Amino acid sequence: MDVLIGQLATGLSLGSILLLAALGLSLTFGQMGVINMAHGEFIMAGCYTAYVVQQVVSNTGASLLISLVVGFLVGGAMGVLLEVTLIQRMYDRPLDTLLVTFGVGLILQQIARDIFGAPAVNVVAPEWLSGGVEILGAVVPKTRIFILVLAAVAVVALATALKASPMGRRIRAVVQNRDLAETSGISSRRTDITTFFIGSGLAGVAGVALTLIGSTSPTTGQSYLIDAFLVVVVGGLGQIKGTVIAALGIGFLNSFIEYNTTASLAKVILFVIIVFFLQVRPQGLFTVRTRSLV
Amino acid sequence: MRLPRPMFNRSVLLAGSVVVTTSMLLAACGSKASETEASSAESCVDTSGSTVKVGSLNSLSGTMAISEVTVRDAIKLAVDEINAAGGVLDKQIQIVGEDGASEPTVFAEKAEKLISSDCVAAVFGGWTSSSRKAMLPVFESNNALLYYPVQYEGLESSKNIFYTGATTNQQIVPALDYLKEKGTKSLYLVGSDYVFPQTANRIIKAYAAANGMEIKGEDYTPLGSTDFSTIVNKVRTADADAVFNTLNGDSNVAFFREYKNVGLTPQAMPVVSVSIAEEEVGGIGVQNITDQLTAWNYYQTIDTPVNNAFVAAYKKAYGENKPTSDPMEAAYVSVYLWKNTVEKAGSFDVKAIQENAGGVSFDAPEGKVTIDGENNHITKTARIGEIKPDGLIYTVWESAGPIEPDPYLKSYPWAAGLSG
């Protein structure tokens, strides 16, 4: 019984980690259609932001909370820089975008290696997040509960912003029909930049949070990138709820298969399931229905 | 804008990587064909001048750079010391450095270059088993010498390679002896999914079967894996006496954080690691790994005059905060063993070195080491260490003396059938 509870908690936690890593991507890839291979490096930038802030602010609790804000700004700023200098020139050429951003990702990794060195650096988790909470015989680390809560807050904030704020309405308008949105007086350029800022900023926030459970090294971002794309693709482009359900689904599936087989085999089985799923439903779980002809 | 089918992205990448890998393989095969011709030619090592060239082949870029740069530094330190003391056979040693780029094929290519066009007398370096396996045919067909400084999975012996790191009976077997002595009745095996952990675990399972230990579970994760909640959950419920950890690289960070956070302690269930040295402790965070065990042959804290001098020289050359570790020490030792063999042979000739290598010894920081002429490995003292809050590792147990190398585990009855 406690094994079942433990794996449920593990699945939920893994799902929330995937969700946090994929949420930014669901904006830039899902809403805007930009294949940004440097998204993982924005996560990595978030990790190093947490490290740098911790060197300045020695109280680990305070530095974590400050890092979440700074990480958002750092990730967002890098995203805007990338959008303005490179991506905006190739909105019609997705394959070129893929290659260019992949290259940018490699450059960012090397920059991190030159500044911080190749070995992983240590970000100390605050005292109030050390240890675990016992739930019906299973122990769940507090760091994972923190990430779960953070992911939930980020999803609710993003969904509310998209639904209720004028900026959110502009983003949705541009996603659904760019020409019509422009004719109605919406600056699609400015909307693109804003969307990219938020999406990349969320990657930064994910990076800060992931330092609590994983390592902070120049290649950290890569390990989350494929999973993040997977979540967005399975969830269906252009829908936050698809991303949420896909992340949790993959999290549970992965943790249960892994418990009954091995970590390597679980990945294989998971990929096979996803391939079959996409054969049946290439558009993912949810799609945006519009009357536009594209 | 219409999107391409998203799965397309990965297949493009995959196709790209297949093309790259295939072309590298082809390149490697091409160079092998030319080697056979080169092998009939005389060695081009030039010993007429006042210097002699040696190669230092380490990954200075890519994922292994983190570890191998320190090995390069240690090799350079040894060479500088030898040069300052008058060189080898009155010749100053000159290092030709090359970058293996964490790619076995590049290692093979660069080894070929060092031997055939730089005409070095010996090459020092390599780290991963795959890099060594890739270089092996190059050294054998050119009849050249490689000094390989890292502990590895054993089951190999070449007259062209000198192995100055531990083989399994100098690291893993003593670690198991130690656990048995401490009353460990059951083990849980956790490792990365590649050749070293899999081979190591085969040996551990054979040992356990012969010594009445129970293996409660065995789990591998893909290299670079960062989520250990399921495995740690399994470990926790399996309730073994100890965990034997052959994880490599950054996975250790995620593993130990999870391990500590679910309340597992080194007192209740110690973890013995064979791939965590002094440099890695910082990245894991010493608070997450304090009091856990490691198995190596050398620690910075060994308190002997030879080691104190080595540590002081290393820190003077590369910085006060740089720790010394087992592979660095083995690389440093390999240069001295080469020097001592050359002096015994009175020649830089490969054949003369091979014939004279047996019995050559050196007072190393880890204690006295001697080359075994039969299998080209060296005798080494095994040490179990405990990680302390200062980030250093302190010896808690050591073997009675240097252990004879036995790469095929022939002297262990329980290991019969492993090398087949």
C-alpha cells in the first residue's frame, strides 16, 4: 500500500516537474509555433541564477524566493533578446529556427562552462525544505511538494492572465488569427515579444525550482528539453489544459512503468506509447478550434 | 502559420546524428586501414636531440572535460617536476597536448596523429572505457605505448597499454570485503546504464552469491538521468543493509539529494560509491553526502610525506582550492612509472620498455606501486573512505598492503565464468 501511495506521489511530483519545464514551451511552441531548442538553456540559466543569487544573499530561504523573481526576468530577457535578434527573422522557416536555436543552445552551454566551469555547482536548498513529509507510510521530500505548489501557482497565474487580462486576450487573438488581429489594431510584433518574454521567463522559474532536486551544470537544460517538447506535443498545441493533463499523465505513467520495470525500459515503453498515441491523435489531446483557414 | 508535424523535429535530429556518427565511423575505419601500413614502418620517435616528446591526450571539451582536464594538469605537473630534476636519460620531456573531445573516435584519430606525425615516445591519457577501447587497436597496430590512468572494469590486458588505475580486484572486491566484514547481509545495486556499472554489478552478484549476501534489487538509469524518486522509493522499501552505487556524473547529484530527503541515512543504509571523488563532492553538496562511503586507492587526506609533497605541489601549480583525487594521482604516477622504466631499459624504444617494465616501482602518493610485467597493471592499495563535512574523504579502512592486479579475477574461485 505505501508503495502505491509512494508511486502516486512520485508520479504527481514528476508530472509537476514536467509541467514546470514545459509550461514556458507551451507558450512559445504551443501558441506561437516557434521551435526553440534553446529553451533548455533558459532553464539552465534559471539554475545558475539561483546559484549566483545564493552567492550574494546567504539566507537560503530568501535567496530562493528572490531567485524565482530574478530567474523569471533573466529567462525572459534572454528570450526577448533571442526573439528580436534571430527568431523574428524566420517565423516562416520552422526548420531554420530549429537549427539556429539549437546552435544558440550550444553557445549558451559553452558560455556557462566558461563562466562557472564544467563541474556542477551546488545550490543549497533552504532548511525548511530539507527532509520529507510522511503521507500514509510513503515519504515525499518537501522540495517536491514545493515544486508541485509552484507549478500549480504558475499554471493558475498563466491561465488567468491569458483568459482575463488585455494582454492575454491579445495573445490569444494573435494565435487564433494573426491577420484579423492586426486588422483590429493589435500590434502582432509587440504581442510576439511579450509572449516570448513570458514563455522564456517561465523556463527561468523552472530552472530555479529544479536546482532543489537536480544538478546545476551547463548541460542541465538538455535533460529537460525533450521531455518538455513531448509534453507540449502530447497535450496539443495552443492549450494550457492539454499541457497540464499531458504532464501529469506522462508523470504517472512513467513512475508506474519504472517501478515495475527499470528506468531505461520505462523510457522506451513510454516513447512507444506516445508514438502510438500520436498515430491515433496527431493533433494531441486538445486543439484550438478556429474559423481561420490555416 | 502551419506547423510541421512535431515528431518531425526529433526525427530530423536523429537523422542528423546518424549521419554524423556514420561518417565518424567511416573516418575511423579509414584511418585503421592506413595504420596497418604504418605498423610495418619503423617507429619515428626522434631521440637524437636534447628533448623527447610525449603525448597528453585528454578530453578538454565535451561532457568528460570536467574530469579529464584535471588529469592533464596532473600529467603536466609530473613532467615539470621530472624536467626540473634533470629529465629522463638527460633529455627534457616535451608534452604534445591533444583534445579527445569526449568522443572515442576522436581519441583514436588523435592517438594516430600523436604516434605517426608527432612521433611521441608514449601517450598518457584517456578516461572512459569506450575511449580506451577505441584507442587500443591504434596502439597495438603501431606498436606504441598508452598509459591509462583511470579505474576500470577489468577483463582486459594489452602489451601496449599500461593500466595505472585500479582494476576490479583492487577497488570493487575490497569494497565488498569491507562490507562483508561490517556484517552487511544484503545489497541494493544502483548504476548508470553502460559498460562499467553492468560489468561491476556482474562481479558483485557473483561475489554476493559466493558469500551469502542477498541482492535486494538492481537498477540502471540512462546516463544523465535526473529523476531518482522511483529508484529511491524502491531502495527504501527494499530495506537492504547497504547500497552499491556505480552511477556516473550528474546523476549522483539528483540521487543523493533524493536519498537524503526521503530520510535515508548513511547510518541506516550506507551508500558505497566508486565514481565519486573529491571534485564531485562539491557539486553534490557536501551536506547531502556527509558520512557516505567511497572506494578508491587514493585520497587527498593520506598523511604521508610523499603525498603531502604531491598535494602541496599540485595546489601551488593550480590553486589552493583544487583538490587532488584518485585519477589525477594515477596519471601523475603513470608519468613517473614511464620515466623509471625508460631509465631501467636505458632506452625509449617500445620493445625495451615492454621487456623491462615488470618489477619497476615508484613511491607514489598512494604508497609504493609496482608494475606487473604479466598484465601491465600495477599493484595498488585499496582504501575505503568516508566523506566528511569539509568535502574531503578520509580513509576508514585500507588493505594490508598493495594488492596484486588480477584483471581477469583468475585467483577468485567465485569469479569463474565471468570473464568468458
